[in-house]
Amino acid sequence: MCSGHADRSSIDELLTVDARSLSDGEVGEWLLALDRARSALEAVQLRAATVFDARVVYAADGAPSAPSWLAARADVSRSQAAALVRHGRMLRWHPASDAACASLGTTKVRTMLRFVNPRVAEAFDRDEAMLLEAVRDLSVDQTATVMRHWVCRVDADGAEPRVAEPSEVRLRQTFGGRWHLDGDLEVTDGAQLHAALASHAERLYRREAASPDGVQSTTLSGWAGR
């Protein structure tokens, strides 16, 4: 996982600085030092999120997914929590990007990962080293521009890939009264259904977590946002 390092004593020292006692140049140095500490801590947070997700620790609290658990407890939005877990997973399988967190900065590396979707994943595996070298001396905003151009070059289908077959869903009731659902969904329809189920599971989790008796429902108990 990202090899960021943040010394506890150094961080404590940065947090106790009195800005009023600093010169203009020292304020700038302090600001940059705080950013380096933030980047290093974010790298460690990615590691923690990956382990937490892989061990399904969130299920012990009745949460449907790691992002749902984080969004309910941490100072992050649902989308930020989801990105944290997703990027942590990706870095597990991309050691070059993982190592680059220390040299390029965690934000720059995560900006690159933000542009990697299933359609360009294979191309990213191939071009990872080249892209890391290309953005080495660029800003975060410039890195995003490079990645946009790269996606346009390698993703011929664009944001809306062609669908070979339409989605098909079948729902029927069995003799015992239970319902049987079967289907085959294209990428967009599947993603929308996945998001709807995850959102419903999260609403149930939040409602039950706030209930005075703390009783957890078994509704959607098999759904973990996967």
C-alpha cells in the first residue's frame, strides 16, 4: 500500500504551531509541511480502508458496505468514502502506483486512478509506468488533463459504450408463493440497479442504527454492496 510516512511527533509539532509568530516565508513553509503530512496520512488511510473492506469488518455493525460504514461515522461523503475504498483496492494490484504515492503525492496518484474504469483497466495495466513518468513533474490539474487525453485515446467507445444486447429481466412467482428473479443487464442498467439496491440497503442500515432498541433487520441481509 502507499508508502507514505507521517511521524507522530512531527505531526504534533505542526498542529501546535502559532501562525501569528511566523514570518511570511515561514507560513508558506508551514502550509506545505501540513500538505505533506496530509498526503502521508491519506496514504495510510487508504491502507486502512483496504484492510477494513477486505475483512468485511463493517458487517459486524450491520452496515451494507465499507463506504456506508465510513460515511456514517467519518468526516467524508458517501462518494468520498466509496472512492477511498476503490482506490485502496486498485493500489493493491498496482504496486508502481502504490509506490508513487510517496514521490508524486497521494492526490496526484488518486487523480490518475479516478480515470480508470473497467473499459480502460487493461490499457492502464499496460500504460501505468508511462503515465506515472508523464505526470511526474506536473500539477494535479495538469495530471487530470493528461488522463483525459489518455482515456480519449484508449477508450474507443467513449462514456457510452455500444451495447450488443439489450437488458432482459424475468420475474415470476413460484408455486410456493416465493418470487424468482433472473436477468442479464447491460453495463448502465446493471450499474443503476446496483446503486439503487445499495442506496436502499444503506437507508435501512441508517434507520436501524438510529432505532432505540438497536434491533437489526434481516432485510437485504445478503446484500453487501458488491
